[in-house]
Amino acid sequence: MSSILTNTSAMVALQTLKGINSNLASAQNEISTGKRIATARDNASIWAISKVMESDVKGFQAISESLSLGQSTVSVARNASETVTELLTDIKGKVVAAQEENVDRAKIQTDIVALRDQINSIVGAAQFNGLNLLSGTEAVNVLSSLDRASDGTVTASNITVNRQDLTTSAGTYGSGTSLSANATASAAAVVNTANSETLTIAADADVSGDSFTVTVGGSSISFAAGEITGDQDAAALAINNAINALGLEGVSASVSTNVITIASTRAFEDVSLTALKNGAGAGVTLSAAEIGERAENIAFSTSANVNDGDGYQVTIGSSAYTYVAGPNENMEDVVRGLKAAVDAAGLTDITTAVAQESGQWQLKVDNNGSSLAFSVVGAADGTASGGLFGLGGIDVTTDAGADAALGNIETLIDTSIDASASFGSDQGRIDTQTDFVSKLMDSLKSGIGSMVDADMEAASARLQALQVQQQLGIQSLSIANQAPQSILSLFR
């Protein structure tokens, strides 16, 4: 049946043409925007995913800038700490030169002061955008990543850069929890009394047939049979005189009948003793195998932790000498810091040493003058001393100062080397993260592109095909529209 009111063929042709036009518009939009999914209407889920990833890319661009800033800051600190190490090494050379007595120590001290001032200048100037990693103890966080969990939660990750304080500040003793139980003084006073042991010759009316060998601090004396005549008292007197004739520094002997008292004033050094009669121990008796060192000590706990701000004070005489620990320090650092504090005071007749015995760190103090009070206390919540604390106290103009400086400068060099190594490690980590973030952004951009970017070759081919279809659709609609015209011939 033909109808002039309803042209079904035209309607079909029109709907087909509309579909072709819609697809053609879509293809043209892909080509003009370069995106297959440009809006949420195109594909809501893919569009949403791409937008989340685009926001991550934007965040990582900010992270890249943060890493660049952190990299520059750490680089400045590393270069400065390496320079400080070189200057401290130069100071060590001056200190070693000062060990020789036939030098102008005053001029050497002038050079040391100049190098010390240069170190202070470098530490003060080692800042980038106002941030100085060579001053203070508070750690600095460098934003390094955004971590997105499977539930969509985003958390920021940081690279923590620990400051390495290379200032010479003395710190401030705290008023917090008492730490006095962590340190024990061996005596209430440090005195210059010699330590001694005895050598007893057993009763023997005739020693002319006996031989004797006595060793004191590695130096030996010996008497062959017949060299000593008389009784045990004569043997004791001969051995006593022979010990004194050795001329051992800090070692002397005295005799009372058949008992020889061997005394030592050597600081920080035990003196070994052996005695033989006729090649055996019978007939001679030592009260001990060695004379103990002359020194009192502060012994520190082997189990207590050392926290930032933990301070200890050693009192010698009427003055207290303080060291306050910084982050990541231990009892060895505390002991060496206290040594530097005491040495910097330049006390007459007082010398110090650091030792570790049975795992326990000790500050040893020797007094070659009048008796002085001796004690130690500790407290938390102080302000840490600078990492180069004690540098300002180096004074090689005296024998004692030159000796003390030799040990202290080693500690300071170790501190600056550790600081440089720490900054180097941090900078390497930042460099690695920077490279990773750059590659990660490239991967994210590539992933976003694969989801939403148009395939231009396919779009171009589809556009040409749709243009042909559009032309055919127009012709089909034209033919369909001409169908009612044929009805007019029925009425001619």
C-alpha cells in the first residue's frame, strides 16, 4: 500500500542519516580534540580514572620541585661539611706539629684560630633558601611521593634528612628527669697520690747462692747467684736500688727491711710487675701483678639510652663541665664531649682520657696537683651541644694542651666525616627518587593517553568512511522522498 501521509522509507533513511551524522560528529570531535574520551559523557568510568591519574601527575610535578629544592639544600650542606673536614684535617696537622717542643707554638695556635674561624664562617653560610642543615638538631622532611592505596586513600611520603650540627655551641644543661644513675664517679675527690704494690723477700739468712729477676713496666733487672751477699734485707735493698736506677718515668721504689714498695704516678697506665727467685716464684711475693693507673673515672651505663637533650655534668674542684647529647648519639659521644669540655678549660695539673673497659665507656681524670672534688650528675631536656663542641678550646701553647688537642681533634674529624657521609647518603637517595618520579610521571601520562587519547589513524579512516556513508544516506533519503511523487501518475 502506498501512502502520501506516511513515508516509512523516508523515516528509515532519515534515522540512518541521523546516526551517520552523529557518528561523523563524534569522529570530527576526536580529531579536533585529539581525545577519544574528552568528557564524562563519552565514558564516565574511564574519564573518572583518567582525571584521578591526571591529578596524581600534577601532584608529582610539585613533588619533583620539592625534591629539586631538597637536593640543592643537601648539596650545599654536603659541600660545606666536606670543606669543614678538610679544614679540621689542616688543624690536625698543626696540632701534630705542636707536639714537638722546639717549635713556635704561639704561631701554630694563631693558625689554628684562623682555621677555626673559617670553619665557623662556612657553617654559618651553609644555607639554601634560609635552611641550614649544619645548625640545630631538628630533622628536615623532603616531600618525596604520593602513595595511593587501593581504597583511594592518599598519603604523602617523605625523605627525612637529619641535620648534622657542626657548630661549636656549648648547649644548655636541662632540668628534666635526673640521669645521675647512668654515671658513677669512682671517688669523691681526684688526688695526685701514687699507687703502689709491694715485693716481699722471704726470710733467708744467706742469699749469696740465689739469683733474682724483677720486671717493672717491661724493664728488667737481674742478679746472678753470688752478686748479692747477706740476708733477705740485703737482697731487698739491692733490688730496690736497681729499680730506682732504671729511671722509669713516674716509678720509684722504697725499702723497709725485706719489703720493697714500688710506687707509680703514671696517669692512665698500669705498670706490670713480675719477680722470680732462682727462676721460680718461691721466696719472692708480689702483692699484685701490676700497679693500677693513677686516675679517677666516671663510668657510664652500658644499658641506658642517650636521647636528644640528655646532659651530663662533671664537677672538678668548684667548676662543672657540661656536655649535652644530640640526636643519634651514644655514651661514647657523651664521654668524648665531656673530655672536650674539661680540656677546653685548660685546668692546671688536670689531664683526661677516654677508655672503654668491659664495654663500659669511661672518662678518666688525673690530677697532678692538690686534691679536688670529683662528682657527676645528669639531667634530660637540655639543648644539645654543637657537633664541633670543643673546637674553640683547642690550645697547643702548652704541653698539656697540645696532648689533649691531639685526641680531641680526632673526635671532631670523625664527627665531620660522619656528617658528610650522612649528607652524601641523603643526596643519593633524593637523586634516586627524583629519577624515579620523572619516570613515574612519564608512565602515568602514557597510561592516561592510552585510555583517553584518540587513535588518529583509525579516526581519520572512520571519518572518510562516515563521509561516504553520509553521502549515501542523503541519496537514500532523497530517493525515499521521491516515492510519493509516483502516486501523481495514478491521477493523470
